[in-house]
Amino acid sequence: MAEELQRELHVDTAFTVPIFGGIEIYESVVITWLIMAVLVALAIWLTRGLKVQNPGKRQVAAEYIVTWLDQFTAGMLGEKGKQYGPYLATVLIYIGFANLIGIFGFKPPTKDLNVTVALALMSIILIEAAGIRARGPKKWLRSFAEPVAVVTPINVMEIFIRPLSLCMRLFGNVIGSFVIMELIKMLIPVGVPLVFSFYFDIFDGLIQAYVFVFLTSLFIQEAVE
């Protein structure tokens, strides 16, 4: 099992671009490109031939998805932070698809620590930028000394702790699901693993996407309010 876990954690090189001495393109990047291509193609297909009156079924479906995502993110962000909803909706869709792609035999990009770190860094940059935009640079800097100046080092450390907690929570839960599935396969190799695979690959994968977005929205809401 240890060897299998190491194999899952290992990030394979998909191909090498022969420029600047050779640039390695990892498997997680290629799968991310695949997810992006599917989502872009789906968006183009859903939004073709938009009409103001008598919209077709595709347009109704597209409008329903966008409306639901807007309401979903706005409910977490609040009035002051709802402008950041499109980013959270995009992250939610990407992580959801990334976790579900394992059903089709691909290795989920979220099993690559580099991917979860990148997602966490993007989120924390947006959080701090939202705070600066809402408060102004001076008030944003002064906020590190609240409620008393002695806690300034702790508040500064939070800038680095937050992305670490976001990426490790997502990465750890994905790997944890894999370990549990391997243990179940060892104990009961037939029948039962299929049921648990449905839970961990679909339900738990979507839950992890929600948790990541929910925590990011809390941090944004705190920054802007």
C-alpha cells in the first residue's frame, strides 16, 4: 500500500517542450488543460444563439446555472464581497471537475500538491487585494495591529498560514480518501469498494470543492468588512 500511495503522490511528466533546455509539462497540468477545454466547450455550446425572447432549453439551462452560482456565492460573500463571486464560482467548478475526473481513469490534479498550493495562493492574493481595495492601503496596514499592537506578528503570520491551511486541507482530504479506499479494497475486494468509490469520488469530491470555496469566502468577507 505504501508503494501505491507513493505512486499516486508522484507527479509524472506528460511531455517535455524542447525550449530553454527543456520544459517539463506535468500530468496534472495536462489534465487541467483537458478540464479547461471541456468547460470552455460546454460554455460555448450552452451560450450559442442566445435570445431575449423564447429562449431555448440550452439557454434556460445556462441561465439557471449562472443564477444558481451567483446566488450561491453571494450568500457566502455578503453584499460587500459579492463582486468576487465569479472567481469563487470558477474555482468551485474547477475543483469539482478535478475531483470527479478520477471516475474516468485520470489522476485528479488535486492530488498534486503544486496544484493545491497554486489555488491557495491565488485565493489568498485575492483576499488581501480585496482587503486593500475595501479599506485602502493605510487602513489595511493598520488592521494588522488590531485589536492591540502586540498581536501584529500573529496577524502577519496569518497571511502565510491561511494559504497553507487551504492547500493542505484540500490536498490532505483527497489523499485521505485514496488511503481509505485502498484499505477497503484490501479488506473487501469485491462489491463494497464500488459503493465507497461512489461516495469518495463524487460526494466527497464535491464537498471538498465546497469547503475550499466556503473558507475562501469567509476570509474575503472578513477582509472587506
